[in-house]
Amino acid sequence: MKCKISHVNFSFNQEGAIFMGAKRSNEDCKIGLFGVPFDGTTSFRPGTRFGPSAIREASYGLETFCPQLEADLENINFLDLGALEIPHGAPEPVISLVKEATSDLILRKLKPLILGGEHSISSGAVASIATNFPDLILIQLDAHADLRSEWQGNQHSHACAMRRCLDVLPSRKIFQVAIRSGTAEEFQEIKKNNWLVNHHRGHPAFELEKVLNPHKGKPIYLTVDLDWFDPSVMPGTGTPEPGGFFWEDFRSITDVLKKHKIVGADIVELSPQLDSSGISSIIAAKATRSLLMLLNMEN
Amino acid sequence: MKCKISHVNFSFNQEGAIFMGAKRSNEDCKIGLFGVPFDGTTSFRPGTRFGPSAIREASYGLETFCPQLEADLENINFLDLGALEIPHGAPEPVISLVKEATSDLILRKLKPLILGGEHSISSGAVASIATNFPDLILIQLDAHADLRSEWQGNQHSHACAMRRCLDVLPSRKIFQVAIRSGTAEEFQEIKKNNWLVNHHRGHPAFELEKVLNPHKGKPIYLTVDLDWFDPSVMPGTGTPEPGGFFWEDFRSITDVLKKHKIVGADIVELSPQLDSSGISSIIAAKATRSLLMLLNMEN
Amino acid sequence: MKCKISHVNFSFNQEGAIFMGAKRSNEDCKIGLFGVPFDGTTSFRPGTRFGPSAIREASYGLETFCPQLEADLENINFLDLGALEIPHGAPEPVISLVKEATSDLILRKLKPLILGGEHSISSGAVASIATNFPDLILIQLDAHADLRSEWQGNQHSHACAMRRCLDVLPSRKIFQVAIRSGTAEEFQEIKKNNWLVNHHRGHPAFELEKVLNPHKGKPIYLTVDLDWFDPSVMPGTGTPEPGGFFWEDFRSITDVLKKHKIVGADIVELSPQLDSSGISSIIAAKATRSLLMLLNMEN
Amino acid sequence: MKCKISHVNFSFNQEGAIFMGAKRSNEDCKIGLFGVPFDGTTSFRPGTRFGPSAIREASYGLETFCPQLEADLENINFLDLGALEIPHGAPEPVISLVKEATSDLILRKLKPLILGGEHSISSGAVASIATNFPDLILIQLDAHADLRSEWQGNQHSHACAMRRCLDVLPSRKIFQVAIRSGTAEEFQEIKKNNWLVNHHRGHPAFELEKVLNPHKGKPIYLTVDLDWFDPSVMPGTGTPEPGGFFWEDFRSITDVLKKHKIVGADIVELSPQLDSSGISSIIAAKATRSLLMLLNMEN
Amino acid sequence: MKCKISHVNFSFNQEGAIFMGAKRSNEDCKIGLFGVPFDGTTSFRPGTRFGPSAIREASYGLETFCPQLEADLENINFLDLGALEIPHGAPEPVISLVKEATSDLILRKLKPLILGGEHSISSGAVASIATNFPDLILIQLDAHADLRSEWQGNQHSHACAMRRCLDVLPSRKIFQVAIRSGTAEEFQEIKKNNWLVNHHRGHPAFELEKVLNPHKGKPIYLTVDLDWFDPSVMPGTGTPEPGGFFWEDFRSITDVLKKHKIVGADIVELSPQLDSSGISSIIAAKATRSLLMLLNMEN
Amino acid sequence: MKCKISHVNFSFNQEGAIFMGAKRSNEDCKIGLFGVPFDGTTSFRPGTRFGPSAIREASYGLETFCPQLEADLENINFLDLGALEIPHGAPEPVISLVKEATSDLILRKLKPLILGGEHSISSGAVASIATNFPDLILIQLDAHADLRSEWQGNQHSHACAMRRCLDVLPSRKIFQVAIRSGTAEEFQEIKKNNWLVNHHRGHPAFELEKVLNPHKGKPIYLTVDLDWFDPSVMPGTGTPEPGGFFWEDFRSITDVLKKHKIVGADIVELSPQLDSSGISSIIAAKATRSLLMLLNMEN
């Protein structure tokens, strides 16, 4: 089953289930969800290409209702487009396809929600959205700074994901929530630019609320690298970093963000084969459920 | 090796080890522990039938002494009866056998401690105990409300476990400790009936202590669905739900319960094959050790 | 996405990929493939409910062309209907639904190909087809005789699968290909009735060709319990039995069967979670590809 | 539950199930089965200590009837004594305990069948039996010669298992069935002494029959190192060696041995944790079933 | 620890053990072994980047002596250079580096033996060697034809590996040993060109001997895609194809090749994370041991 | 590749990668790191012998820079010596070798950092260091008291590790940080001697700071049994004990210790095969990075 939106192809044939509660045709939908099963530059442990279908399958272990956000997926019109058709190997053509697909969705009044795949795909989405929203702000949940200019001879490695996003972000406004790993140089730059949103007594939402306050109403793109979570709750990712965050921390961040205007989001770096228990896919699916609810809110 | 107590059969032939420190004959025992290896209605990921033997095997990785409850299994007389012999398939005959077995134990002055298996077996035990203790109170540790009337065409699905317990509970007194997943309808009913024991700043024991206070001396049945724990400490369960609890939370709940009169308990939904590391079985075994100590206290 | 054919419901929402090369609408199709994700009576190690989607996903690791049967899936019109919607628990309602679904397919001129799920589902399909083809012959590839009248208190256990098929097979004509495990009583009955197709020097196809020869042109239902294969090539099944067969043996059996008239088939007992390497799903997918080609042949 | 036979202790508390069909008391038994959960000298991948309980648990996936040997465990009186209680660490005290336990069994007219644990335990059993049967012949199924005098500073390493058996074997009569790995020196010694039983066209039973013929009626001890099997059917062992044997090969060897007088046997080197699918434990259990039947034959 | 040979860098810092018996300095060595941990174009299941270090680690579970080839690694001087330093992502720069590294080795009189990594790397080695040996013959052990011109938009995908080798092979002389999977078009081309070396009654060495006979003395490059083996003995590869070969088959092929002049070789597509038992790495290490012995023979 | 420092042998041939950023020659190094791959007395689940190489491999998933300690491994001169060559089996010769190796390092002005292996190896290091620093203080991070005099007939079992350290510690000054498992007798002794450093509201660093204050400047040996961490962050250990600590707790302890004089350390009981996700190895590698930084500080 192929689904073609003008320039790019999506496919469900090889992909797994559709996300719990999703539609498969466009009528009245506000959100368009698609997967980008790409992991070509991953340096440590590959496998994020299986992320999108694992998230969809795991979604059926959850309820459609969220008692915290008091919303129900059954009341949200969103479209699951399946997998973006991509070549494996070099990242550049993949990032271009992500940019095209995102632009197509925006044209059709669909807010994009992208399931990765590795982090390098984000810059395609940011490039597209920033064309439409020049004052776009980027919020990054991540363990790693991802600000390298180049990594292992590749400018589009997942270790350069945020550097590439900054390249296409006119506002150069980025909030890096509680980054905990990077080179000495990366931390110097972060400090100099005040990009780091610190966690106050292990709780990263307090300061996020404060720094976002002056920007109410501005368009926000949220990129969630799942290794932001602690390895104990998210073992299924390529470069787990001890000292991460738990579901309650993510929950409190969504409590902050529900007062803001999210215009697009991605959730990346799930590598389900690394976690035989499947809990990583389930927390990723629950986070995706939250993102769908955030994208659906009228702010 | 078969063990027959009037109406029902127990067997150790195919089951694993006996629980650390248990007796195999009835003399002077106060507690009777048995397994119900049933998972016929599990909707997401089966395998809880292997729970009882996994708990027993894991118990040998622990000490018999608990520094928190200041008790030692070596000073507790409890009987391990092995596995209840059951047919696989439909839940109704299994629930009946659990009811019979529980009644037999009570007749022999043994407080029942049941190792599941899936949650649907609880209503058999509750039905039997409530006959003897009409003012029985039910305390539920669980991630899910389990209050559906029917699920996938089955009234005795594990998703209906608490609904079926309420059917046979004369007092209709249930405390649901920090339930975090359910349908919109389930949460409405819980709210209307004041069944939810909230967690205060992530700590579910504070409010439990308060709501239990007026009921001191009343008989309590405690059902522990292991998915109450966070998936990071209990990956080995069929429907893990992010945002759960840790050992310290369980510990503080036992500190509350040790002042109350527990007359029976079960610990269900361990699915050991889903957790290749084995940590789920070990926390289940440690919780079982606590339950044995709670059941042994004279309140 | 639901697909309703008069009496029964099929669904793709929660199920995985569609089988490589399949259609999703009925035009010009000769074969209808559907999954029955049921494992309620499995006595040893459950998990066959995940079999159908694992077969579909693994199919994408194969080519559409088979150099031995010289056929290509791209030239075969077959419909993938998704998963039959079933209740978990008791087997009787599931077997009834399989019977209904099979009858619907036959009505629509679709030869049924069923992906299990446990072996107990076969009797539903046989019952339906035998109504249309009273001289139906049953060929069973299996490690186990499956002729028990009852097992663990259940007449529809997977250990009784062939007994229940015989109950609804007017011809009582069954060929059990190289069964290698059973009780003393089962082997006596098999011997008395000449049901066993021996393997000649480890090669089960020689004698099958001989015994099938007199029946050329008669309708055949083929049930493939994947534990017929050796545990080394099919570790992902609930009751693996050492001393089984390899791909070359299956290949030679398809060489025999391609001269006969197959009117329906099933392939059951894949339990993918038991095989972390995934080779079980791939051999099951390749065998399914062969079955599609056999069902497509005009004999 | 402890079981004491004069000098040594056996225990079932921590051990798993008893072997399918076994007795737990001595009346009328001819065979005594016990486990030795020791893996202290294993040089590559440890874990054989879990072998005995894995074999017992896996036995319940099999039938009691063997259609090839036409025997049924239900007609064989054999005793399962549980696990020999041993210290971990150095091998010498463990080998002494195995010797004592074996002698006790012989005193009670029980033929010993030992479940390992690592191969170094065999010399304890051989030492005891050779005292009673000075013309004892040793038959070794193994991938490795195991004839080193010392390995990594240890004379009782599993790599020295057969060297230590020869030390205590008065007849110095050993048949090494199709050994396929060793040092240049080991192969020279094997050749010089004519110890190797070659496999004829991949079939190791032909020559075994020939070389055993002159010894009909002599007492035989059979030691089965499970790595004799091909890694594909026995992945769960510490030093798998490609190019091994399949169930049919083992079956043909039992066809030879059933005409001879087996007075004791062991089956060693199962390391179940290395094989998540469990097929290694099942083939080990089926081989153990064969050994029980061989030991029960009156030759 | 870095090792630089003129143009390219090798590293052992992050790589695992050195291959059993290898040297780390060049004196008197005839063979140079290095790893290429690249899996950027793998379409189904990635992870071959971990192949080289898994082969090295597994080598320590083997003996240095091979009783079949009657050779001992202790008598062979070969150099283990570690891992070629490569960028992840696109294949072209990696193939160039492989070509450079191979040329450097040849310059230093070292026959190259390359551990993959995915199959696309072979064309780099073939390109270099064919420059030095214009009459080079290519022998391919593989499950798949790998003759596609392009796959998923990539001309250097692993599915195009042999097409790219043919591009740089002046003799256009290739022997594809018992290929068992491909498109209808690939099989037509193979047939037209007489490239397929059939297996005679399951035994692929008979015909290989015949077709190689006229070419005695000509330089041969041997590329071993490990998925040539049956999935049961080699589950750890990305696209396992049922119906493959066993160790005895490989052994008989080495018996043929030892009479020929092998000037270079690679062994690719081991994906160790897909096989938790580790048997795939061990058979790969044993095959590598054979390749070292073949490369060492003076023909 | 062997590395010999006077009395003892180290080897890298079979061991994995070197630790990220390490040197392989002695010039200007202050710290010497080596592995002791021994697990001969482990009573529950073996496999710690694979700990050292797993820590090294996992180190490459981290950065060399630590934002908390504001240090960079690239600025620290430390030597990775590889694996100490040991015999498997009894612990006594291994402990002697550890003692010798430690003494050699001290002689060469290298502070020892030992990667286990099981906990029993610590007493060898303590014995050597206490000879040089008679006022040596021992700090133990551990789940278990490890104060048994004997366990399963073995005085050097890992369950006796601290008892054996006390035997060779002249000061008899030990701080046991937040031990949470032991026998009733062990807890009595700990209480009597004031050895336990309690955790204050779940936070073990508060009290450690207080009790260490009077000892500023005194030499400290730090032994980290990784089961001190919670099983959710460290599933890969033989006897996980629920209710443990998280990375933030370890971090706060290093904040205390950086003001003290650490003269040696070990990190033991990682059993990587028990954790297929690999997060245990990564937290162990990150903790090792911290220990290297602590050992490098001039206090």
C-alpha cells in the first residue's frame, strides 16, 4: 500500500502497525505522523531504522486516554502516513526527502510528527518549518550536545544533528534541556550562548518554564532524542548515557509545553533490537502519545 | 510429587525450586503459598505462567533476613504447596480452582499467598476469603484500573480483574494505589467512588496510611500486580506502563501495612521470559519475601 | 483499518506489515491469506499469537522469485486480509470464527491460507472446507501426532489438533508425514490405520509421493506445524522436538505436492519471541511463499 | 528438602523440577540420577552449573515414550536425587564428592547417571566405577580430545577431563567417537593409540559398532560432552565447535549401544544461558531420556 | 594504538582482541588481516560493523591446529592490523579506503584477508588485486546473487556487491557457488553466463572441483558471504536464507581450494548481535582459520 | 601481545579494546589499570570474567570529558595493562597474583585501578596497598555486607570479600556505604562496629561526607561492587538486590571523594552477558572514568 503526497513516497507494506487510533486518510486531520527508518551514520550501535515500527506496535499496549493531559487519542484526528521511502547509505538524500515531506505536510495543514531513525534527520524538518515560521524556536531533549561540526568524516552524522539544525534556524534560538554529555569545546559554546536549560535538583522542567515564559506564542519545534531518558527506562538506544531522566520528568516538561505553541516535533534514536524486554518502545510510544496531544492543543 | 488437599491437586514435578526457607509439610505453618501458572486471557504479551517458578528460583539470590522489617524467613513457618494443577484455555475453571484451593487453605488455618499467573485469578481468592471475612477490604497495587466489564469478548480477562473482584466483595471497599492507566470511563468511576489512593509527590504511601487509618483491625486482601512498579525495575511483565514505582515506594507501603491485618495476598503478572536479565524475578521474589513477613505479623 | 467480509472482522491496525507482494483489495485474487493470533491452550511455551505478523515482516528479507518452483509472487494475485479478530481465552469461539472466515473466503472464490497461531485452529478450516469438498484429504507435517482426545482438561488443546480435524473430516483420510513424537497409544493407532508416511533414509518425500499417487486430482488440505522442522532451523516454536527436518526436505515435499490439487493450507506454531535471531520467522515466511505458489498452481 | 545417602548431601530446594517420570524415593529403582552444578574451571564461557535444572525442566516438553527405542519412562524405575551439594571454586573437592556419591549409589544397586556441570566431574565417577568394574571401557562423545595434562595452571580443568579419566581407568580402554578438535600433540597420541572412532561418511555409528563388537558384555561408562553435537542443534555450550553431529547420529549410536552393557553415564557441558531459545536443553533432555533407557536394558 | 601503513590508518584501540596466533609487527609475515567495520547500506538488519571484532574474540574458543588441513596457526606468520579507520554513511569512500589498504598490503608482500563488514567492501579489494593480477578469478560463496545494478537508490548497496566486482574484474571470470536466492532476471543472467556452480546432491564441492580444474595456477580471489551457510549454523547475518550449507560443505570446498592459488580473500556479513548464542562468530572464526591456512599454502 | 612487569604477566591478545584514551606504554603515567577476569567462586550467576573487556569496549560510547568533575581523560596519563593472566578454579592463586601485580605497580609509581572479575580479588589489592599505607581506610560501595567467614565451604568466596579485606587491613577502618543486604549476624556486627554509612533520605553521600571529614589526607582504597547500583541501571551483575542507587547518587559520592586522597580502587562484579542491552557495561565504564579522574587528583 503506497501513499503518495506530491513529491515523496510513503509506504506501509513493510512497515508495522499504524499508531493506535490513527487515521489512514486525510479528512479533517490536523497532524501527520510519518517514520524515517534511517540509521546510516550511527557510530556506536545501529538499529534505529526499526524505531518507527516498534513505536507503532508498542502503542497498542497503552490506553488512548491520558489521565495527566486529560485528552484521548480517540478525539484527535491524526494521519499515520507510514514510512518515508529512503535510500540507505549517505544521509544527505535522506535529509532532503525529510525536508520535502515536511513541506508537503505543511502545505496540507498537517503539523508534522516524525518518528526516527537517527537524529540527523531533524535538520530536514527544521529547514522546512523554519521557512514557514522564521521565528521558530528549537527545544532539544537529549543526553548529548550534538554540536560537532563533523564526526568521523561526516558533516551529517547524528553527532552533528544540532549543529546542522542551527545552520538552518534563522532565530538561532535553541534550548538544550539538561544536556549531560559533550566535549569540553561543546560545553564551552553552550555556556557562552546560554543554550543549556539546567535541571534544578534533578528536575529539568522548572527552568524550562522560566526560560520559555518570554516566548509565549512563538512557534516551537521539539526534538526528542530518546537517550535523554535514563538508560534504565530507555536501554534501547545506541549511545545510552547514565544519569538521565525518568517518565515523571518528561511528564512535567509536557505540563510546561502544553501552554506553548508546538508546530512540529520528532522523536528519534529508538533502537528496539537493543532492548529485548521492549520497555524502550513502550516509553517511546507513550511519549509519542503525549506529543500528539501537545500538537493537537490550540495555543 | 503430588500434594493433595481434599478437593484440589498441587504438583511440584514440573515446577521449579521451592521458595527459599519454605517447608513442604504442614506442621505448625501459618501461611500457605502456591502458584497458579495461568495466562490464558493475556491480551498483549503472554508468559505469566512461568512467574511462580521464576519467583521461587530467584529467591535464592536473596538473604532470608530483611533489615527493614527486621524479620527472618528462617523464623517463619510457611508451606510451599507447589503449582495448582489447572487446564489452559478459558479462565472460568481456573478461577474456580483458585477459589477451592483458597478455601481449603483457610480451613487448615493457612493464610493464602498466591503467585500468578495473570491478574484474573485474584477474584477466585477474594471470593473465598470474603465468605469468611465479610468486611474484607481490597488493596490493589497496579498500573491499570482493571475495571472493564468485558475485554475482547471475555468477562474474565485480566483487564477485568478488579471488576470481577468487586462482584464478589460484599464491602465494595477497594483502595487502588496510584493507578496510572485506564480509560476515561474508568477514571470517572474511580473518581466518583473515591477509590484512588493518590501519590503525594511521587510517594504513594503517605495517603495510603491516611485512608487506612479508620480501618485498623479490619481484614485486608492485598493484590500486587507487578506492573505497578516502573518498567525499568520490572521489565518482565506483559503490559508495562511508564511512570511507575521503585523498591523504596514498595518498602514504604509495607511500613504502612505492617500495622494492619493482612489475611491473604497475591502477587501477579510476572512474565519472566520478557526480561532476559532476571531483575524482574528478583524484585518479585523480594516483594514475596515482604508479603510472607506481613502475613506472619500478628495484628 | 478494518476489513469486513460479511460475518467476520479482520484488522490490520495492530498487525504488522502485509506479506511481501500481497494485494489489499480483492480484485482478481485467487488466494486469501489471514492470520489467527491465538495461543490460548499452548501447554509448554506460549507466544504463537505473534506468529502471523512475524511471518509478514520476515517476508521482506526474501526475494519474490523462487528458483526451485520457478514462480514469482509478483505474478500471483493474492489478498492479505490481516488478522482475524478473536477473543483470547477458550479455543472454541476462535475455532468457530476460523470456520466462518474460511467459508466466507470460499464463497468469494479465495483459497484460504491461514497463518497461526496454535495448531488447534486447523479444525475450523478443515470443517469449512470439508463441507465444500467431502473427499478432502488431510496432509500433516508435524513433529507430534496431536491425536489426544483431551489434554489438561481441554478437548481443543493444540495436542488434540488432529483428533479434532478427524472429527470433521468425512474421508478420514490423513497422511502424517514423518511424525516423530507421541504416546505409545498414539503410535499404535497410527500404525493400525496406516497414517504414518515414513521417511526413507531421512528423506520424507519419497514415500509421500508413493502414497499420494492414487489420489491425484483429489482436494488436499495441507497443515504445516512448523515444529516438523528440526529445532536448529526452527528454534522459535513452543515444543521443539530434536530429530526434525531441514529446508531441503520441505523443498522436496513441495516438489511432490506441486502435482496435486491443494485447496487450502495453514502454517502454525511459530513463536517468534523464542528465537531472538529471527531465523524461525524467515523459514516460516519462505515456506509461506512456497504455499502461495502451490495454491496458485492449476491442478 | 534434603536427601542424604550416608556420606554426601543432595538437595532439591534450589534445584528445578525433577526429571519427567522420576521417583523421589528409592523403592525398586535401578538407576540413580543426580546433578553436579559445577563450572569452576571453564575457560571460555561459564554457566554449566545451570545445566542439571535446565535438563529437568526441558524434559516436560517431551513425551515419556520413545518410538525408536520402543521404551517408555513410565515403565522405568529411576530415582532423581537432586543436586549434589558442592563448594564452588577448585575442582578437586567436587571430583571427590562425585566419587563418593557414585560409590554410594553403586552400594545401593543404583546405576549412576550424572547431569553436569563441566566435564572435569567425569573422572570422579570413572574412579568409583572402575573400582567395581576393573575392565571398564570408556566411550567418549565429544568435540574435543580433552587430553591435556594441564590447562591454564590447572590439572583438573575441563580441557584435561579425559586425561584424568585415563589416570583412574585400569583398562586404559577408551573410544573417542569422532573427536574433531585438539592440539597437534593430542591428535598424534590419539592416532598412536588407536583411540579415535572415525565417522564414516559423516556417520559415526558404523565404526563404533565394529570396534565395540569384540567387547560385548564388558562394562561400559559413557560420557557425553554435549559439544559433540553440532553448534546449530546445541548452541548452549561453552566451547561449540563447528562440524558436529545431529540427533540422527546420536540415535544411531544408541542403536549400537543398546546391545551393550552400560553401567554408568554422564551428560555434561550444557550451558543453558547461552541459548535463549532453549533448544539445547531440549536435545540434552531427550539424550538423557535415551541414556535412562539404555541404562535400564538388561545386557 | 594506531598502525599506519603509508596512506591509510588502522586502529586497535576500539577493536577487540587480535586473532588467535597473529603477530602485530610485520617481520616475515605473508598474510595481512584487517577489519572493515562498515554496514552503511545494509537494507534488512544492520550490525556487520561488529563482525571483525567478534571473529577475533571467538577465535580463542578454537585450537590453532586444524586436523583436516593438517596445519597449525602457530606455524603461520600473519599480521593482524586491526580495523581500517572509516567514516560511516556512504559506501564510496569506504570502498576507496579498502582499495588503498589492499594495495599497500600487496606492496609489502602481504596477501590480504579482509574481515567485514558488509559485502559492498569486496569491490575495493578486487579492484586493487585485479590491477596486479589481470587474470584474477573471483569465487563467490553466497546465498544471494548480488548482481543488482542498483538497490534502493544506491549503486554500492550490498545487494550490488558482485555487480561492482564484475565492473573491476578484467577477466569477468566469476564462479558463484550454489547461489540460492535472486530475482528472475539475476538467475537468467547467471544461467546465460554459466556463472553458477551447482551443488550436486546437496554437495557444492564436486562441481567446483570440475570447473576450477582448467584454471590451475591462476590467481583466485575468494569472497565468502557468510549467509552461504545455513541459517541454523549462521543465524547472525542480516539476510539469512533457508536451505544453506553446513561446515562439512565448507570443509570440502577448502579441500578443493587447497590445490589452487588464492591471492586474497574476504569473509563478510557476520552480524554478531543477531545471534546471542555466539555460534555464528565461532563458525566465522573457524572459516577464517581455514582461509589463513589456504592463503599460506604455496601453490 | 604480552606485557610483563617483573613478576606477573599481562596480556591483550584475548582481551578487548583498551580503555578510551589509555596509553599502552609507561611513560609519565600515574595510574595503571588492569583487568582480573576471574569468577570462580560466584555462587549465583557467573560471568564476571567478561567484565573487564566489556568495560573497555563500552568506554567508546562515552566522551573523554566529564562536565561534573570538569576533567578530560585526554589530559590524564594512565596505562592500560590488559588482563592479568590467571588460572581458573580456586581463588587463592588469583588473589596472590593480584597482590603481586599491585605491588609491582606501586613500585613503578602507578596507582592501581582494577577491573573485576568477582569481588574476592579485592583482598589481594588491599593486602599489597596496606603494606605501603598502614593507615589505609577502606570504602565499600556494595549491596551486600560480604562479611561471611566462609560461604559454601570456601573462605575466599565473593560473599566473604570484605571479611578477607579486614584480615589484611591494619587500621580495621572500613566504611560500608548504604549496604542493604546481609544476614542478621552481619547487620549486628556492622551496627556494633559503626561500619554502616547510612543513606539520608535515599541519598548516601551526605553521611559519607560527615564520617570522612576527620580522615582528610589519609590514604583511601575504594572498592566498588557494581551491585550497589539499583538493578534497573545495573542488571548485568550476578546477585542484583532491589532498592539500590542511581547515577546521581554515585556522582554525589565522587563529589565527596574528590576532596580526599584515593590511592587505589577496584570496580567489580560486572557480568555483561546477563544484560543484553549493554547499559550495565556503560555505567560501569562511566564509573571507571570517574575513578580515573579521582585517582588523578592531587590531594
